[in-house]
Amino acid sequence: MSVPVLLAVTGAPWEADVVRRTEGAPGIRIVRRCVDVADVMAAAASGQARAVLLADALPRLSSDAVAALYARGIAVLALVDPLETGAPFGAEDRLSRMGIERILPADVSPADLGRAISEAVEAGPPVTSSHFAGGFVPLSPENAGDPQPPAFPQGTGRLVAVWGPTGAPGRTTVAVNLAAELAAKRVPTLLADVDVYGGTVAQMLGMLDETSGLAAAARSASNGSLDMVMLARHAREMNPHLLVLTGLSRADRWTELRPAAVEAIWSTARTLAPITVVDAGFCIETDEEISFDSLAPRRNGATVVTLEEADEVVVVGTADPVGLTRLIRAVHDLRAVVPSVNTRVVVNRLRSGSLGGSPGDAALDALRQYAGVDNAALLPYDLSAADTAVAHGRSLAEAAKSSKLRKAFQQLATAVANDLHSVPA
């Protein structure tokens, strides 16, 4: 039985030749010729095809569209100009960063074309993996011929998401200072702000600008131009071991962070730094996914995909009756959304008072009894140190080096770094 295929090569200089070869390819049949991505998506939604063959210059082609096609179980193949096949940093690289793994020259023979489409349909959606390339000096066209040895042992970059319930438990404080302490240990670290409701990483670090590095990276991911070099350019260097990818300057810009683009950013981040620390928003409700328009933007999609992609989720809550109740519920909610998640619980603003004379023991007992959490990091309530850091737009490592809170973050960073070194390269 022949495989039904959508053909989208309108406008390519070799369109006529491709149409002729495709019509003669064994094992496939063209069910529709499409003029742009919108036409492709409409045809895909009708269920009339199992594969899409498109040109590299198809208008409005993006990683979101590719991800949506894969989600429908449709194989995606691309054709590039034969003169550009194998060119470094060319069309093939751009298409592969969009998630397209099967890329063929436009002059491919009918037999090879039919075989490639059939194999793609049988294989199903691609499974991608990324590996850390060795620090903040990624290869570029200028230095590709003379690469420097990696500054950090080569291995798979890890993604650590900092998340917690509503009520401002201190997610951003934890993310910023965890990243700062990892950088202080000379671990190249990327700090990213993906909070779509009110990201404040830039403000906490004194970067009061209107340019969002994350939004710029998302645009690059959507058009297939995001790689290690581009991601490093979108980030800002705080010190030789810390890059910061700033978040949205306004909450109403959340539509710029599509899940597919955010997923591509984290995949690229794994190649740039051994640890990426992400400050994530609080809400993980997914009710909007059942809406009629499956391609509509999802406000919580960026947060959910971050938690799904994370190697570890640091769950932050506060040490008071209300905060602990929210934390316990958050742990259960997180397990429901991401069942296989690896969690590290942090209890913030620990102080005597509402939890009695032994607040640490009370918090640990509650977490053990009601959330099944046997261990948690305890951060003391140190308002003076926190205020000093915020007032100067610096991390605790710079603004309050000897504070109790800073020492607690050092211990937390040590635990995270030890887990990094325990992962085989």
C-alpha cells in the first residue's frame, strides 16, 4: 500500500523536477500540493497524509509547525538545493535545528526518495539527544578549524528547573543564588528566566533593560537558526562562568514563548553549559490543551515543557503553615504532571514562630508524612542579607558573602554539583 504524502515545494527553483520525481517514486502517492505552512497544517489536520515533503525555503516554516506535525504522527522530510548539501552552517543545519532529521538533496532519485519516505513513516517521530560541548566557547564558522580544548569535562548538559507553588515562595531567589554559587565553583552555568507571569531575574541582577534574551532565543529556535553560538549571543555574561538568559519584560508577551521553541532552547543549552538553571513560573495547569485549536498558544506550555525536559526540579516552598500546605500540594501536582520527575525540595524562610521552636524538624516531619519527601534543603530567614542583595542588584555571593543564607546556598550548590559529577560523561 502506498504512503500518502503532502508535497510543499512551491516556489523552489527545482519545483518542477521534484514534482516529476515524486510522482514516479515507488511506494508513495501525492495526495495534495501545498503552498505554505498553513496549507500543510490544514491538510495534515484532515488526516489524509502520513508524511510531508517540503522545501527548505517554505514560507513560515518553524519548529512549532514541525513539532505539531510530529504530534499528529506525520513524518517530515525536507529537500535542499543540491549545491548547498553538506555546506557548514547552511540550510541542512537550520532544518535540523527545527527538528527535521531526514534531509535530502532536491535531485534525489525517485527510488531513494520513495525509500526515505517509507522509512521515515515506519520509524515514527525522531528522538533527539544533545551533548555538552565544553563551556562558553562554542564552535563558530571562524574557529571551527581550530577548536580549543573544552574547559569542562565533556558530558551531557543538565537542566535544573526551579519551581514552586503560588504565593512568592522565593523561586527567583533560589534560582539566582543557586546559579551564582555553581558559577563560584567554576562550573559554567546558564541561568534562564522562563516565568511567563512575572520574571524578575534581570531585575534581581541589576539588568534593567527591555530586551528579553529568552524571547530572542525563541525566535531563533522557531526559524531554525538557534545553535550554541546564537544562544550564547542572546545571553548576557555576568562573569566568566555565568551566562544569563533574561526573561520577558512584560507578562503580556507570553505568546512569544511557544513550547516547541522553549524545548529547542533547552536542547541547545545542554550543549552550551554543563548546568542550566531555569526559573520557572508557578502555574502548570494544562486545561487550555483541550481547546478546539490545538495550535493555539498555551500560556503554561513553556513551564510544563521545562519541567518535562528537566533532569531535576527544585521545588521551593516557605516555612509557615500556609506555605508548607502549598508546598505539599505542589509536590503532588508536579508528580501528576511529570510522573518520573526527580525532585529536590527546598524550604525557604525558615524561622522560629508559627512552626514552633524547632521549625526545621516540623517542616521535615510534615513533608515526610504528607508528601513522601525524606529530605529537604532548609534556607534560613535572613531578611537583611536578601535586602542587601536586591538593593545592589547582586547575588548573595557578591553582596552578603558571610550571611547564613549565603552559606545555605553554598551547601545546596554543592549537592547539585556533586550530582553533576556523578553523571557519567
